[in-house]
Amino acid sequence: MRPILALSTLLQLLAPLASVCLDTKQEVDRELLFAKFKVNPSVGRLPSRERIVIDRRSPTETLAQFRVRVRSAAAQRANFAGGFTIVVWSCGFACQDGAVVDVRSGQLRWLPFSISDCADSGELLAFRPDSRLLITGGRLEWSTGQVDQGCPMRFFEWTGSAFKRVHPVGSR
């Protein structure tokens, strides 16, 4: 009986280390995925007097509040795909909605979905200034009304005007 206790004690001590190793490997894999969609980051910013050009649906906030929020984010350095800024805001409890703004032209494209948190989904959106890859980690509700079941990681490539779902090698 003594060796079983020692083994269980050893497993309890090693469990946190295994978790750290898995998290580190997942982070390394994610960095490799971002690198597959690499672009040169832009230092451009949307000048404060430039117009935000809105396509498609009306925002849920008043137009004045919405424009201030998007303009404020677009005035920062591009945070996505070289010359774009992803802007997100709350659409309810544990829910995010957002848009992509071209920091050179002011053209705005809505994210094609709202994303809500799942108990174990972790980060809802992951993106980089030097990559066209967007990773989601929550439940997606599409602008068409369709709701995806489950909360697996999903991968989208930004084409410059829309998101295209992709399945990078090593992501499954």
C-alpha cells in the first residue's frame, strides 16, 4: 500500500507541471499558426478627421457613440493583418461583438458573428498585428442567426474584405 501512496503523491506533484507543459505547447503551436498567415505590420493610423465608412447593418449603439468608439480604436496602431484594427465591445453578459477597420481608408467591416464565452473556452478572440489569422474560442452566433454548437477553437483568414474559415495544418 505504501508504493501506491507514493505514486499518487508523485502524480499530485507532477499534475501542475503537465498542465504548464500543455499550455506552453499550445501557445507555441498557436504562434506557428499565426506565422503561416504573416503580413508586414503597418504603422499607419486613421487621421482623426477622416470618415469611418460603414457597410451593412446598423450598429446597436447610437451612430455617434459607435463612430467615437471605432475612431478611437482606429486612431491607435493597427492591431490586425498589417493595416487593420479589430474593435470589440460588449453585446451582453460574456458576449463580444465587433468590427474590422482599415486604418488607411476608414472602411469598416462587421465581424460576421458575435462571440460568447463558454465555461472553458479561454480567450474569445486571438489575433496579431502581423498576421491575417483570427482565432475564436467561444460560441459563435452568426449574423444570419445561426448559432454554432460547442466552443472549439475556430480559425479565420482575413482576405482584406471578409473572413474565410480555414483549417491550418496542425490546428485540429
